[in-house]
Amino acid sequence: MLYNRKIDRALILIIPAALFIYESARPQVRLRAEMPPEFMDAPAHVDPARQAAEERLAHEYWNIALNVIQWKYTYGSPLPNVPPEEFHVTTSSTTKGESDSSSRLRYWQRLQHVWLLPASWKVQRVWSTSWLTGSIGQALTWIESAFNDFFHGR
């Protein structure tokens, strides 16, 4: 019989535990917090003040990518050609003679470029049992609807 051997008893415990751990330690892909050098779009030979302003602007757009854009679009999926409304800076950090819309479009194109680079992303394993709670919720919803259908004759 299956339960008479000690190895069978151990496997009955080990296999479900291993499956639970495997499913709960999921890879998570997120943009790196540090801005990639390819993202900043400034000519090499400009005065230091303009260089600093351009760097601040690039950091502001990168923060928007970190806090908003990566939650709307996944790793590996292409970004749309037109930047979403959320992709704009709230302060006027644009360089002299440049409109907010042109810098917005310019940095959206830079983000489209670095978005597909693996170096812009970090992969880490995180512990999450949301797969379990989601499955339990779906099962409870199904049981509830089956119960209602059975007793209410639908």
C-alpha cells in the first residue's frame, strides 16, 4: 500500500511543499531605479548649465517611467508611438528655446529605445501567494454561482 513506506510519506509532504514554493517565488521584472545612460538625450558639447538642466529633465522623465509607465506596459511589450497623458513633467525643466511638448516627445522616443534593452530591467524573485488567493477566490465564486443556480433553478 502507498502509506506503508516511509519514502511515500515523505513524498506526500515534499511534493506539495515544493510546488507551493515554486509557485510562490515568482520572477518580477521591473525597470532599474538608476537611469540608463542611453536615456539622456543631450549633445556632448554643451555648456554645463544646459547639461545640468537636461540631466534634471531626463531624471524627471525617468521617474515617470518608473512610477507610472512600467505599471501600464509590461517588459517586452512595445510602447505606443504617442506618449500617454501621464508622461509629462510637472515643473518647467525644459532647456531654453524648447517647448514642453518637444521634450516630452523626445524623451518618449528615448524611453521607447531603452524600454527594449535588457540592461534597463532587473529580474528578481519575490514571494507572492496571490496566485493562491486568486485561485481560492475564483473557486469560491464558482461554488457560489453553482449553489445559486442549483437552488434558484436558473
